[in-house]
Amino acid sequence: MKMYKIVARGTRLNFSIGYYFSTNYMDFSDFKYTGSEQEKYNKFLEDLQNNIAPQPIYIDVKLYDHGIDRGLARREVATIKNVNDFIQRLYT
């Protein structure tokens, strides 16, 4: 079972997202996705669909106009198909 961590940096309109996973709850590894932010998000969603579990996804948001650390349910994240909609969700 994988634990996930997402790190968002930048602004609401100009952002970058890093995707990390751990299988031992301690050491996180970078997925090292390439492509546009939407392409990287799509690859993350594919992996997430294969690893649905009850643990939330830890999200570290440090956008220039918004900062928060939070958890979101995997099932909720899996329903957000557009990366811009995902970033918008982090603002609520």
C-alpha cells in the first residue's frame, strides 16, 4: 500500500506540483513525472486508482497567496480530473 504526499508551489495560475510516495510510512520517493502539470497529474491519478486505500493524501501547499498543510481523501482527489480544479480545491 502506498502513502502519497503532494507538494504544490507557485500561484493559483502558475504552479508546480511534486508527487511523492512511501511504502514504509517514513521515506518518501519522488515519482519524477515529466510533462505538463496536467500530464503529471493524470499519471498521478492513474497510480492513485491502482492504490485506493483509506489513508488520506498529505498535501503541502505553499503557494504565494495561500499556504496550508492538509489531508484529502483519496477518493475525493480521484474524482478531480483537471489539475486546475485540483489547485482550486486546495483554496477551499
